[in-house]
Amino acid sequence: EDKVVQSPLSLVVHEGDTVTLNCSYEVTNFRSLLWYKQEKKAPTFLFMLTSSGIEKKSGRLSSILDKKELFSILNITATQTGDSAIYLCAVADNNAGNMLTFGGGTRLMVKP
Amino acid sequence: GAVVSQHPSWVICKSGTSVKIECRSLDFQATTMFWYRQFPKQSLMLMATSNEGSKATYEQGVEKDKFLINHASLTLSTLTVTSAHPEDSSFYICSARDTYGYTFGSGTRLTVV
């Protein structure tokens, strides 16, 4: 059974801080790892990672995957109050069709 | 980009009634759609995988007779919560795999009173 574990569960920082969110996984036949941001409604896509060691970057957000150690991190620099959300990590397994297995999420709160 | 339209966004129903939630891929064909449920402060939990033209695949612990899934076309999947009870109150989200990844519907908040 595929498993995704995110840490920390919850995080409170001040604007301007840098945060690192962690995602470790166990998957039978890894296809990809995805990061999502969820505010009030459905998750919005951030990154899809398939290769180890290649950083993906979008503005203040970046993410990298380590397929040897089976984890990924999501970095947010110079945090803003608008970054407050739940960040979800999910893995896709080639043996599970197109299904995603989600981690429990990290709840980030950025205080002014 | 790919868009998945889900409605209604918000529904309140009486206990014992049924509620249908629709999920439609607007600009792509989705042979497979996924239905998730999310309780407050929890992550998304996969309920079932909806396959166009065939029976849905349900996750362990999800009652197929209670959560009826129909995927009659390449762009439409529906989830019907039958004989809803207050414990079915939750946030239901669908998603479909498109060319670049997975696209989610906007979700449906169901409250059963």
C-alpha cells in the first residue's frame, strides 16, 4: 500500500520567514510526486516532480525530489500572509492507474 | 489549461434524501475521474475511481450502494450520496487526469441536517 507522510503537521511563521515542508513516501512503482496548495476550496497545482535532484521553481516557491531517499521538500521564501494554506503532497503509482495517494497535509499560517 | 467543473458548490439536504454531485471536464476527455472526500482539518481521502463506460472502483470502507458513481460519458462523472445522513456531511472533490497532471473540481460542501 502506498504511503505519503508530510511534516510538520502545522506551522506558524511570520511574514518574511522561509519555510521548508517535507514529504516522504513509500510507493510500489513511482511515477511522480505532486505538490498542491489548498485554501478554502479545491487544491491548486504547484509542482509535479518526476526526476531526482532537479529543482522546480515558481516565484518564491521551489521544490526538489530525492528518489533515493524517497522524499521531497517544498520551500517558500519571503513568506506572505497569502501563503497561508494547507500544502498537500501526493504520489502517483504506475501500478495504481492514475490514482493519487495524498499525505495528511501541512497547515501553514503566516502572521503579519 | 484543463478545467474541471463541479457543481453544486454547496448543498444542504435533509437526512434520508439523496444528493447528486456532477463533475465535468470542460476541454478534455477524462476516461478516469477520481472522487475524494475531505473532513475538516484532514487531507483528501480517495473514495472511488470512476471509469467511463464501466463500474467504478471503490476504496476499502466506502459503501458502493451508498455512494453511487456513474461515468456515462468521457466528460461527465456523477456521485450520488443516497439516503444521506449527518455523518456524510463533508467536502467532496473530483479530479481528472489531463495531459499535464491532475485537475481538480472546485468541490462540493455537503451538509446533511
